[in-house]
Amino acid sequence: MVNSEYALSPCINPLNCVFFQRKFKNAEKKFEQLVNIAENLPRTKVLEKNNTYWKGVCRSLIFRFPDELEILRKDTIIQIKSASRFGAGDLGVNGRRVGNLLTQLEKLK
């Protein structure tokens, strides 16, 4: 969820949540590319989308556990957060998801 200071809320449990933040030269373009990559992830449903914020739910293959994925752009900063809705741990799924997004983004240049 986006808080009143226009930033993604921090991870409460680092065992089932990953938060990434980085400054980009062309943040608007990188944001659009990230959103496109996120919308094409398997089993992902878009919940909210505008010019600076995107939120979706990604479900696991077998048990369909829901994870929330958020991408926020503010000026030159992009934040990405992936967190499990249920459970104390995620077996590294959210970290791999964010890593996959960033790897695909790097390939686009």
C-alpha cells in the first residue's frame, strides 16, 4: 500500500517480503517497462494501475497462494515490493520474482 508520504510501505516480515529501491536516469520509461514485464508474469492479475503506481496479485502454480506485487515511481526513484499475503515465509519466491523483473529490465536497456 502507498503511504501518505508517497512511498510503498516497508516490509513487515523479511521472511516473506522483498523491497527494492533504485534511482534511474529515465525512470518513466523504466517504470513502463517494469509494468509491462509484471503484467506478463504467469498467473498475475492487475488490481490497480496509473502513471506512477502499479499493483497486482501473483499466484503460485500449485496452491495458488497470493503474493502482492507493487511498483511505484516517484521522480527518478522506482520502488518494487513483493510480499506474501499469507504465511510467515515464502521459500524465496518474492526475492526471485523481484530479481526476475530486474533481470528482464536490464535486458531491455
